[in-house]
Amino acid sequence: MGLGHSFASAIALVALHSLGALAVSAPHCVGANSQVCFTWGVPSAAIQSGTGNVYFQLRAPATYAWAGLGIGSRMSGAQIFLMYKDGTGNVTLSTRTGTGHVMPQHTQRPAVALLAGSGVVDGQMIANVRCSDCAPSASLSAASGWLSAWKATGALSSQDVAARIDYHDDHAVFQIDLGQAALAEDENPFVASSGGSGGSSGGGTNDGTGSGGTGSGGGGGSIVSPGGGGSGSGVSPALRYGHGVLMMIVWVILYPAGALLMPLLGKWIFHAAFQTIAFLAMWAGLGLGYVMADQLGIFWQNTHTRLGIIVCALMFLQPILGALHHRSFKSAGRRGPLSHIHVWYGRALMILGIINGGLGLQLANAGMPFRTAYIVLSAVIAGSYFLAIPWLELRKAKSARNQPIGSPSRKGLAESAASGETSTDFVQELYLKELKAYKTPAVKENDSVGQVQTFSEPKTPKSPEEADLASSLQEYESMAVEIEGQDAAQQSGTPAVLPDWLEAETEEAPKH
């Protein structure tokens, strides 16, 4: 069977050669107004043997940032040939390997050369390429998958074969039968087909630059297989933008805003409801991201996808911690270990989520406007939240001091005082001793007329720190006295009024 096929191919090639029909293919053009064109040619000897040189030409307007051609039906694993201006009137050819719907990375290909006739000519970027190792990735005797991509806007002029490129505007996928692009000779067909008007330098360089010539193929017929043509992105733009925008809203806006509701409003139900919405939106965004990564073959293949899965999985624990924190707070009336874990665990995940969003933009090779918008939103919204944390904590502490004794925020302290903990707390005893210095003791003094009851002036604070201490301790004294009175009243069953044990007893002055 194989022998018969080879014999038939040889007979066909001999017939074509005798008729003078051996020539490069007709250009296959894609994109807006068909401005990005590709042409192929394969020596007849290579077609018969199944291995050898493959010649192809990339052509695009010089106003484009870049254009590329690749072997493969999808970005992942494709062998890509990128062409862009080098800034000196020539073009740079960069061989790269696709890793998914991201910027392909440069790969050394010694068997790939930029030939004469390449350069910027008559407003067109032209790259004439010889590839000696494209087979068997590209079948030389049957149809195989090829793809192309291009960026029509933006400026890129570089001689760096690993230069960073912006995300493509669009790309096309098609089937090419190289067996129909047979050449009589194993030489650069694009300069010869132009009538010898090709230029000088540029031949034999790998991933280099070339100049000269107006080489334009097109003597043969179309080699695009019927029904093989097609254009458009491998992933729907709606899917790509849906994942990116939704996750940006979740991590940069919803989670920080929901975290602020608790200290601002003091109502846990609003905080819980808002964060539940953000939580569900996060899983929706993750689902879109998984579908896209699976289609592109990059799931768990890079930092963005791995970190995204890990952070979302860890966020699953946050509602559970929140419920335990709420239960503990209602019972004790104050924050406990679970409260601090819930708060700081959530803040750490928010930071990781925002960082991962930036990694996602880098992975998608997003343009500068998208990156700038993300950085600004992150700095303004998420940054404001983290900067507001100290102010909110101070505000909450001050509000708790100003609340009545029976309020939930002071319940924990009241229970401690009522159980006798105040009498054994060394720090509290020290505070009470210091407070005595600022009270007004009653003292009897004698003068020449008789005994007159007078009072000495209280100790005057000597610094703002002492004044604050006196004010705080007087407030604590009042609270402690009230707690003692309530405890005594509960034990005796009758209202009890306790004197201030810090106030020195005063002897009554004798009546005259």
C-alpha cells in the first residue's frame, strides 16, 4: 500500500515537472482585508522522502506590530515563527514554542534560517524562511494543521529574538497540504519567483534579521484543504474576559468592601451576606478559568492556575471560620483566638488573590491599559482597606470604652470582675494604687481660730500621659464599682450600694 502510494506520488511529480507546474503555492491570506498572507513550497525530493526542507513566506503590513505562523492546530505545543521589525529596515525572525493561550517563549532552532528577500519592502514586512526540521510535525504529503496570529496595533521594533509581544488581535487555524506545493529545486523559491529582483543579505541566519528583495510567491494553486480554513481565537473572548473581569471584581472590590462592612456597620448579617455573594462569584470565576485553561491545555501548568486553585480552595474554610468566630463572640462577648484567625486568614487570602490577578494578566500577556487599570483599582480599593485597618481598630476600641457596663462589648470584662478576677490581677491593683494619687483625700487642719475642716488639692498630673492615665483609671474605677454593686445585689436579693473603696474616709467635724 505504501509502495503504491509512493509510486503514484512520483508519477504525479514527474507529470507536474514536465508540465512546468512545480511552483510555490498561491498565497493564503487571513485577517482584516486579507492583509496577512502566507505561501509555502516544498522540494519534490522532500515530498517523496517525507523529510527535508520546507520553505514558507510570511507577509504583513509594516504597520503591524508582529505576525506569526505556526505548525499545529492549537497554541499549546505549536511550533511558531514570529516576524517583527528590527528597527533598521529589516525584520527579526523568532522561533518559539506555544505553551497555551499565552505569550510563546523563544526556542533555539538551528535548522531554521531567514533567507534572502526578507525585510521591510514597499510597506510590507516579509520573512522568507527555510525550515529543515519541520517534518514530521508538518506532513509533507498530506494535510496538516497550521495556525497564524497577528497584532495590527502597537509598536515593536527589536532585534531581540525573545522580545515581549502584546496579545494578538486575532488568529486563524487552517489545514495545509504541502504535497500540492512541490518545487523543482531545493532552493529559495521566493527570490527566484520574483524575477531575480531580490535583495542581498539575510540568508543563512538563524533567528536573525534579513533585508532586501521583493520576493513574492504565488505561482501554484491553493493548498488549503476544503473546509480546513477557519479563523478566530481558540478560546472565546467572552470566556477570557469573563474570567478576568469577574475575578478582578471579586478579589479587588467585593472581598475588601465586604470586610469593611463589619467594623463600619457593626452588623454581622450584612457582612456575612455580602461576603457570601463574593464567595459564590469567586467560584463562578474559577469555573470559567478552569474551562479556559482546559481548552488551552495549561491547567496546573503555570503559577497562575496553581495558585488560583490553591487560594480558592483555602477560601472555602473562611465561611466556616466566620461562623465559629460569631458563635465564640456571642458566648464570650469579646474576640478570641478564632476571631483573630478568621480576620487575618481572610486578609492573607485577599493579598494572594490580588497578586494572582496580576499573574493572570501577565500570563494572558494583557496590554498596558488592562495592567494599569488593575494596578490602580488594587491600589485605591484594596490599599484603602488595608490602610484603614488601624483606624478602624482604634475606633472600635474607643467605642467599646464608651459603651455601658452591660453591653456585649464589655460583657467579658464584667464577667471577669464579677468572678473576682479583679482582686487578683496585679496590673489592675497597680492601676488602683496609682489612681489614689489623683483623688481628693479629706484632711483636718488647725488654725489660730479653731478647728476648721479643709481639704488639700488633688495631685495635679505633670504630663499628658499622667492626665490620660488618671482619666482612664477613673473610668475603670466607676465601672468596677458598678460591677461590685451589681454582684452584691444579685447575691443578697436586695439592691446594694457599695461605697467607693478608694475614697478615704473623712471624720466628721465636731459641732460647735
